[in-house]
Amino acid sequence: MRRSAPLLRVGGPWLPVAADLAHAARVLQVRSRREVAGALTGGYRSAFRGGGIEFEESRPYVPGDDVRAIDWNALARTGTAYVKHYREERDQTLLLLVDVSASMAFGSAGPTKSALAARSAALLSAAAAYAGDRVALWTFDRELRCEIEPGRGEAHGLRVLRALIAAGSPGDGATAFGPVLARLRERVHRRAIVFLLSDLRDEALFATDAAGRRLRSSLAAVARRHDVVAGWVVDPRELALPRAGTLRVADPEAPARSLLLRAGSARARERYTIAAHARERAFQARLRAEGIDRVTLSTDADPLRALGRFFARRATERARGRGVRR
């Protein structure tokens, strides 16, 4: 009897990984396209505007047209009012940076963090494809694991999705942003949309030594050149403990370290929650200081809705002239 393939949950049905990777990618592509078509396409375009506009056509003025678009030279020359129409130039690249470190394998209920990151990346890839943007994918832990160059089209999209499904089975490496940021600075010179999907477990972001300073300097340099968004991937149990007696917990990126938590104690649970939210605020402050926007993606929530709200909020801020500080 044929053995069943390993399975990966990507925010919906369980998909086969090893036995039929191409079929799994096709299923994910069809589903992502269907969901994005009605929910994310316009939001993505509004949140990440093109690099400029170019003239498309002139046509006769009709009541209701914006008078600011009237071609006054044509009016003076012909005596007929025309309005100019422009279209947005979209020659952009979406670079997906997906964390595949050991800590991304955690999931207390529903999908793991790695599966959520893969699902979110698939939605972003579909939204970018609808907008006409190129899509690139890098996966990383302590080093760069996979690198797919920017491209468009159905075949390229399937290649990205196959890599994302594979990324749903993270390795045993620790999280380290330094190597992937260095590679990004070395390879990507043209401005891009950089979407980082990670649980942000690199403590070097707060280190006071030379390595910490170098990492923050590299992050700031990337944020100055590119439009960077951090998709913070989190599980609810990382923010609040259940009332469950004494728990032994271990760091998946440092398995020799473990500790006991008295989850049956209300005081212990409160202290855990306070510490978790303090860490979250510290990450938010660090990202904001570097001009990086953030969206929270939780394993107990639909990433489609989270991304939709993020795009709407970002588009509103951009329209009001605020946006992300640069």
C-alpha cells in the first residue's frame, strides 16, 4: 500500500508536500487567486503605489470629470475641453523574506507559524501578480536557504508556491537577520517592496555589542532603500499562558535550554503576559525607529483579513500624507 505523504496545513485543507508538490502548489495558487481577487488586489495596489504615472489618453470633458485634469492647451487650441488621463507605472518587485528557522515550527492550535507564513506569502504573491509586479522569494534561518529571482507569470508563480510549501517544514537553525540583510544590500539595488515574514526571534536586534550595532545599521540601510514591512508571525500561547498547571518549555532554537512555568498561578501567568507584551512593544519601537511598518499575523486568525486591514490602513495613511517615516 502506498504510504501517505507528509502534510502541511496552509490555512485551509491539509496539502500533500512530498508525493505531489506540483499539485499542492496548484491548489494553493487557485485558492490564493480566488481569495485575493475579491479582497486584497485593490488594497495591495493602494498600499504600495507605483513609482510614477504616465500619460494614457485625452478624451472630451464630460460633466463630473475632475476639472484639474482639463488640458488647457488643447482647450485654447481647439475650443473643446479635453481631460488627460494617466495610468500608474507599476514596474515593482515584491521580495518575500520567509523565516524557516526552528522556532517557526511552533503552533499550539491550528496551523504552525511556518504554515501561516507560507499562506500569507502565497496571498501576497497572488496580490502582486494581479497588480503586475514581479515576485521574488528568499527563505532563511541563520543563513539564506532558498533564493528565487524576481519574475512574473503562472509558471514562475507555481515555482514560488512550491518553495513556500517546502518552507512549511522548517529546519533546526536559529533566526539570524544579518546574513539575509547583507545579501539583500549586496544584490538588490533597485527599490523593492520587502515583506519579511518572521517571528522576529533574532535577539541581536537589541544587543548592545558590535554585532548588534552592525545588525541595526544594516536594517536601517535596507529600510532607507526599500519599502520594508515586517509581518510578525505569532502564536497566541506566546503572548498568554493557559491555565494548565506546571509546564516545561524549551527554546526550539536552543534545545538544551528549558524551564518550568507555573501556569496554574494567576500571578505567574500575569508576569508572563506582561513580559511578552513588553517584548512586543520593544520590537514595534525598534521597527518604527527604522521606518519599518508592521502587521501582526496570528495563527488563530485569518491572514487574508489581517493583510486586508493592513493594506486599508496603510493606504489611508498614505492618502493623508503620513505613511511610514523615511
